[in-house]
Amino acid sequence: MTNTRPPNQRLRALLAEAGWTGQDLARGVNRAGTEAGRKLSYDRTSVAHWLAGVRPRGPVQALIREVLARRLSRPLSNAEIGFPAGPLAGRPGAGGAQDDLWEVDSVAELTALAGSGADRRRLLSGTGYSLAALVVPRWAQAVGRGTIPVDAQAVAGTEHAETAEALARVFAQGDSAFGGGHGREALARYLASDLAPRLHARMAPRLRRRLFAVAGQLAYLCAFMCFDEELHGEAQRFYRVSLRLATEAGGRRAYAVTLRAMSVQARALGHHQEAIDLAENAAASGTAVAPLSRAFLLGQLAVAHAAGRDTPHALTCLRNAERLVDQATSENGSPLIGAYHLGSLAHQEAAVRSLLGDRAGAVAALQQSLRLRPATERRSRAITSARLAELQLSSGHMEEATATWHRFLDDYPRLVSLRATTALFEMRTRLRPHSGNPAVRPLLERAAVAAAGH
């Protein structure tokens, strides 16, 4: 903390309006820090220092602003929380909500996000997960908004689209097999240094749609890799750029699938109403997509409603998703983003049943998901196995749980995924009280070796 100033009366007034103590604010900032990939441990003493005039670092100011904005249900600026404009003023994401991507050059945003050096560090240093940034238009309102500047010096040809599409398949396969920590930086560098600059080129409409489509898919993949590494603020920004690029490409399906992914992220972070809103937006935006993709969207809407404890809507959406899967034959090609199959549907069913208290049904659905999931989806298989083992243990089935966790450990060494690492930590925490069990002891020993190896 630096720059001691007069007492911060504006922050004190906002705390009073929120009905919060200093400990409440500290707890909220720590949670928001976790969402942004930062481990923070502020307490009421820290807040007392802020109220006394001590100015926290820029990224922490952004977190304070975000948690108070959530509590008060309105955007706030740095000035309103009593902190003068700092070096991030005027940067994207430095104000209350993140900038409207339909009002700025989203290609420049993508270049800055995916790039390296001081510009990227400045951009991301104040980036937390923002609820205000989840408010985005539906497809019909998004298409045709804003413009992407054209640079007469930029060059783009069919060969660049072909290269990007080929690399997209490689990166997507690598992510599924090895986790978001493998190849994420390489993908980001390719976007920043090669593909993004070409999006400013003057080109024929057909090539433009093709190039923007693959750029949007790669931005989505970058977002999901960040999500897998629990970098939620960064993931959110990539998802928003992906939405904007999808509108330029005329990609209704990509737009809806990205909204669905944002709903998954919101639910994972405990923002249940926002998850429902995003899933409803995805379903409304994706009314004209193919049956299998529509099932994908409705399956997430079912999960979001279940998290919100709306049983009738959750079960209705799940049944509608199942009916669409039964009706579907196949979609043209294998989509780079939002690939959906029976194993995915079973995983969504498991989430719905678990959230609604049907533990046995959730266990059966996860077992079905594992049987149906393609062998290439190692990361998903590992995380599904870990979740299944947790449910088996909580149901009192120790033998089944340890066997399932052993299968998780079969996959874990090949993964660089913070979600998988979190699952490993959860396994060790849950099993530690049972360390005297003959079946648990060798599992814990194996888990310790796996943790040391990472």
C-alpha cells in the first residue's frame, strides 16, 4: 500500500450504504481476487487502513470497486470509491464496467489481450471478473453494431484463413487432451502477432467472414484455456471479444455458444442469476441453430435453473435438450467450439441432478458421461472422474470412490490444468480424515507423488 491521504470518507459512506463492516468488504475483495486468479488475504485491519487514507494497489482498487458495485447494484468509478485516477485511467476495463466492445476496436482489444509486454500487463493488471460486463445484447441487437477500422497496409488472403483454421484444430485438440496450460501462451502470441493484425485488412466479404469466424473461435478457445487455468477476469475479456468477432462473421451459433460458456463460468463462480440470464440469452440468440447445438444451449439453461433452485424450469429444459438430441442426426463437420455429444448431455444431466439433490441420479449420469466421452477428451474425463468420486464418497461408497480417483490420477500427470489441480487438492482434503483406511493410504501416497510432479 502506498500514498497515504486524508481519510477516505467516500469509501466509508459506500460501506454504510451497503450495510457492510470492514470484514465484509475484505471478504468480498478476497473472493473477487480468487475470481481474478489472485490469492488475497485482506481483513478488517486492511480495510481500516483504506478508510484512513491508505491507497491500495491499482488491481485491488478495481476489486474494491467491483465488489461494492455488485453489492449496490450500480457501476462505480474510482473517484466514487475515494481513489484518485491512477496510471490505468483511460485503459480498457479501468472504469466502472468494461468498455462496450461494440463501441471500441475489438481487434485492438484482442491484440492487447493476447500480446505481450507492458501494454498487456497494464491491461490485465486491473482486470477482475466483472458482473457489469456480463450484460450483453442478444444476437438480433448485436449484429451490425459498431465498426472495425480498415488499415490499407494490412494484408489478408485465403492462405491466412486456411492456416488459422488448421492451427485452430491443433490448439483445440491439444487443449482437450492436455489442458489449458499447454499451448495457451503460444495461441495468444499467434493471435496477437499474426492473425489479429490481418483482421484490419481490406478484403472480400466472404474472406472477411471466414477470417473473423476463425479469429472468434480462437479467442473463445483462449478464453476457455484461461477458464481452465482459473484466470477468470482474463477469460471473461476473451469471451467478450469472441462475441464481437462472431457478429462480424455472421456467426449466430458461435455467439450463442460463447454466451453459454459465459453462463458456465458465472455459475462456477457462484453468480447464479447472471448464469441464468446468460443461458437465456444464449437460448434466445440460438433459436435458429441446428438441433444438436440448440440442445447444448438448453442443457446449460437447465443447469443454470437448477443452480437457482428452479426445479420445474430445470427439468423442462433438460427434457427439451434430450428430445433435441434424439431428433438430431449430425451437424456438418466437427465444430471447433461447442462440440456436443451424448457424453456432454449426460454431464449436464448430472449437474442438474446434483444441484437438485438427486445424488444417486447424478452418480449414474456421470458414469454414463464417462462411458460415452471420446478418449481424446482427457481433461474432461479427469475432471468428471474427480466429481464422480466426490459424490461417491459423500454417498458412503469409499471403495468406488477410491477406484474412481485412481482413474483420475491415471490422467492427471498429462494435464496442465488448474481445474484439475484444484480437483486433486479437493481429493486430498476429503480423504485426509480417512488416511487410516487401507484403501485410502496408497491413493493418498499416489496423489502426493502426482502433486510433487506438478
